[in-house]
Amino acid sequence: MRRPTLAGSALLNLVGEGLPLVVGLICIPSLIAALGTARFGVLALAWIVLTYFGAFDMGIGRATTKFVAEALGSGTAGDIPSITWTAVLAQSGLGVIGGFALAIATPLMVGHLLHIPPALATETRTAFYELAFAVPLVLISGSFRGVLEAAQRFDLVNLVKAPFASANFLLPLLAAALGWGLPGVVGLLVVARAVALLSFMVLCLRVFPSLRRAPQFARKEARTLFGFGGWITVSSIVAPVIVYVDRFMIGTLLSVAAVTYYVAPYEMITRLWIIPTSLVSALFPAFSAMTRGARPEQAGSIALRSVKFLIVILGPIVVLLAVLAGDILRVWLGAPFAQRATNVARVLACGVLVNALAQVPYSQIQAAGRPDLTAKLHLAELPVHIVLVWALVRQFGITGAAVASAARMAVDASLLFVVAARLSPVSSRLLALHRVPRATLLVLAFALVASVLGGVLAPGTLRLSAIAAVFVAEVVVAWGYVLDEQDRSRVAELVGFGRP
């Protein structure tokens, strides 16, 4: 079986990300009914806590991907065992520290911070102690997964990732059906993490037989990994603050109810991030290999082609969501909710599209060995964004929060594109060659026509039919006018799943 192309890897990642999402949407109502509201709430908190303590990774997982990919790209594959086992041993130590920290924090969290019902306190405490054992498992898995990603074996990565991420929902259902409490539910999840770790390790050993030698910790590799991963950690800490400060500001300046009217459309729109995330996961190791191999012009070409595909694929979807936001929210959550949240959805849709495009230069900059630049951008944006959110929420309510978020995304994207262009210069000829301006103009034209139809025609079948007809026309024009022969060949190959 030959390795998938970048486009094929992105498609595999999309399946790997999308399958657990679909499984979760199907299973969550049954989980709530089986566990009860209180127990499900604790389970949801357990998922969040495990994700948070994953920050003990210190960026080593992404650093592993970068430096193994560099070794492959520069013909120094002999360095891979040293990089890999240093990362694994470092993650083991960090995981033990993170697990102890979670165990020590459990009495405080359960007894004081989380307001757990007294009847569930003992169960919750036991479950969180079990979670402590999962922290090192998750971190070590990140290193082995990073090695497979560096080799661009996303087929193998998602062979493990998709079923075990889905197991986060399926195993609690099984435990609930057996009548187990929270310790049984979480215990199954910890066992699943251990099996996932074993699976990643076995696959790594198959792809890189050189890893079968005795593990050794190399100080030189450790300094390199921690040097890169430290800046990744800064971004990992600051970025969530930037993302979530708007809802805390809404809750403080307006009301908790207003947070709901903001979060619902936000969650609906930001699900689209699954598309750029799937793409840049495949791009990062490719960019890393090209950087070490002194092929910045090739990296720039792939970046432009990736941006074009995101515009062509994601642009029309965002336009449809923005134009039909009121109808979607009305059907989903009711007319009163739609009246308050429609403008938020429309503004956020624009921001999410720009942010999706920015994922390409973001990945390119980090692959070039400059995660400090992305971290410094986040640090510079944070205070400005907080002030902007505060001012706009006070003046315009939840719509102001959406405007602040979209504006921050636009500025962030502009800066990332500028920085990436300096690291890998892109000529205007290359920009035109990949037809990025054509893609942009086509999506803007579709947005204009769809917006006019949405404003002129009353909600109903006629409006939906007219917008659908324009959408089909946009797809046809994109195929013939925006995509070149190589693009169309790759799309046809994807449809045939790897068959030329």
C-alpha cells in the first residue's frame, strides 16, 4: 500500500476527526439518559480535565513530528531513534509529574472547586484518581503519534485515533449498560488510553525498525525538543485565553443567559475548523521536511495551493452558513433564539473563514523552526483583544463580542501571512499561477449574489432553491476556472482513493 498524498492525508484526518464527532452527537443523548445529568456532567468535566493536563506535554509531541520529519527530509534518518526515545522518556517524566499534580489537586477540585453533589463525591474522587494514571499514557502516545505523522503515515494514525476517540463515548455507554458507576466508566477510558498507546508504539516499531534498540535519553536532543516545545506551550496556554475571554466578558458585563446566545452560534460555526485542522496536520510534517531540505520555494507553492483549496471548499460553506444563519438557528433553537443570535453567527462565520486560511502560514512558520514568532504574536494580541472585547461588548452586546473575535482573527491572519512570506518568499507570479486571486474573487461574488437573494426573497423554498442554484453554478465555475489540471487530477484521484 503506497502512502497517501497530502490531499489523501487531509481526507484521512478529516475522517479521523469527523467520525468521533458524529459518534458523540449520536451517543451523548443516550449517555445523559443512562448516566443521569449529574454523572454525565462529571464525565464531561473529566474529559476537560484530561485535556487540560495534556498541557504537561510541553509541546514535545509537535516537536517530535518536526524533528523526525526534518531527519527524513535531510537524509539523516539515523537520528530518528535518538529523537524518538528522548521524546518518549521526556514525556514519561512529564506525564508522571502531571499525573501526580492531578492526584494532589483532586481533593481540592472535588471538594471545593467543582461543586460536585455530595452523593457523587466519593465516585468522582475515585474517578479523578484513575484519570491521573491516564496523563502519562496520553503524553507518551503523543510522541509515538508524532513519529507516525512525521512519516506522513496518517493512514496508521487515524486507524488508531478514530476508533479510540469514538471510544470516549462508546465505552461509557457500555459501562452504563453494565450498571457501573463513574469509577468503572473512567477506568474503561484509562484502559482504552493504554491500548491506544500500545497500538501507536507497535505501529512505530513497524514503520521504523531502528526504534527496536534500547531506549536512551540524549541531552542534546532533549534541549532541541524542549527549546521548540517551550514556545508551543506558550501558544497552548495563551491561545485558549484569547478564544474564551469573550464569553467571560459577556457573562461579566451582560448576563449568563447572554453567554448562551453567543456560545450556541459560536459552537455551530467553529465546527468548520475540522477542515483546516485536518489539512494542516498533514502539512506540518511536509513543511518541516522541506525546510530542512532547503526547499522553501516548494513549501511556498504547497502553501498557496492549500490556501486555494481552503477558499474553494470552505468559502462557499461559510457563505451558506452566514446567509442562512437565521433559518438554521430558527429550526435548531427556535425563533426567539435566532432573533438574538443570527448576527453573531454571521460575523463569526467571516472570522472563522479567515482563521481557517491562517492555519496554513501558522503551520508553515512553526515548521520553519520559529514557534517563538507565533507565540509572541499571541502574547501581543492578548491584551489588545481583551480591551477590544470589553469595549465592544459594553457598546454592542454579544454582537460586539463577535466583531471583536472576527477582527482579532483577521489581524492575526494578516500578520501570519506576512511573517510566513518573509520566511518563504512568494512571488506574484506564483500567486497567480495557483489562481488564489481567482478563488477569492469567485467566493466574494458568490457571497454577494447569495446575500442579495437572501435579502430580497422571503424565507422558504424559493429562496433556498435560488441560493442552491447559485451554489451549483459556483462549484462549476470553481472546477473549470479556479482549479488547474493538477488540482482536478488530484480530486479525481481522491475520489478513486489513491488510484491514478
